[in-house]
Amino acid sequence: MMRYGLVVVSAGFTGLLSFSLLAVAIGTDYWYIIDVNKPNDTGSDDLSSHSGLWRINEGKSTQFMLILKYMCLLLLDVTTMVRHKWINQLVVIILPLSLVMLVFGWIFGLVSSLACSPNLLARSAFYILFCSLFTLTGLSIYIRYSNQAMEEFQRVVSPENLAYVDASFGWSLAAAWLSFSLEVATGLLVMLAARISQMKGHYDSGVTIAML
């Protein structure tokens, strides 16, 4: 039988790592990266930008970048702009909320593991998996929002200017996805610990009855 202590320690480690990665992802500004490569321009790095959930970091030479980046927003109707703003605010709420929920999940998992209670461990596992759904929802909304914004961008910007722009998701989003994967792994490990604890309880009961 797999050792209970090893599973619990592994769950604690993955849970802590998941929290750390999500905190880093939320606090950094490399969710979306836009590189502008103008021909015959040695200072094209100054035109690039990267953005996070809270702010956008522009390069030093922003005129060309601003024209390309926000031309589509100026042409959008008011309803679409309000909808995009609401979606962005929703992401900013969901992901930090998931981070806070992870803290409580880690605490519940620790208390349950110390108590060696199968019921408490199972409930902690379901709670952690529920937290992962929050993270997944926030990431999915962000990706869809970014793709919609890029579609609008491509619709209004001329192909000549669009050829200079290279947009991609950054390492902050990758860290958030890794955090989600570790949340799921943590929930499954806690669930395994609950199963081991339950089997151990049945084994101890059988030994006690045999001794009687």
C-alpha cells in the first residue's frame, strides 16, 4: 500500500507550488506580448509591449504602437467596448479569488491530513478541485477575450501594418496554466490520501477484530 505520509507531503508540495505559480502569474505583466518589427528600424524593440491583468507596459516609442494597438478600439461600438471591459473585470475578479480559495484549500487539506479523516480529506479534495474550476474559468475567459480583441484588431488594421505585428501569449499565462494543472494534481493526491486513510482504517479494524 502506498505510504500515506508520502502522498500527503506530495499534495502539500504541489498545492504550495500551485499557489506560488498563480500568485506570480497574477502579479506579472507577461500574459500577452505584442512585438512590432518595422523594416529598417533598429529600434523596433522600443515598439514592443507586454500586458498583464492590471496594466500594459509600452515601449519608449509608442506612437506607431498606439496607432496599431488601439485603432480597433476606437472603431468599436459602445456596446462592444462595454462588453470587453466587463469581461476583463470578470477575469481580474475570478483569478485573485481562486488564489484566496487556494489558501483555504491548503489549510483544510493540512488539517484533514493531520486528523487522518477520510471524510475530511475527501471534502478537501473536492474543494481543491472546485478551486481549479475557478482558475480554469478565468483562464478560458481571458483567452477568449484576447482572441476576440485580436480578431477586431485584424479586422480594422491594414494587412501592411499587420505584417509588422507579432502577438502571442506570454509566460505569465503559461505559469497560470501550470498552476491549474498542479491544482488538479493536488486534489487528486488528497483524494488518494483519503482512500489510503479509509483502507488503513478498515485494515486496523480487521486486525483488532482478529485479535479479539
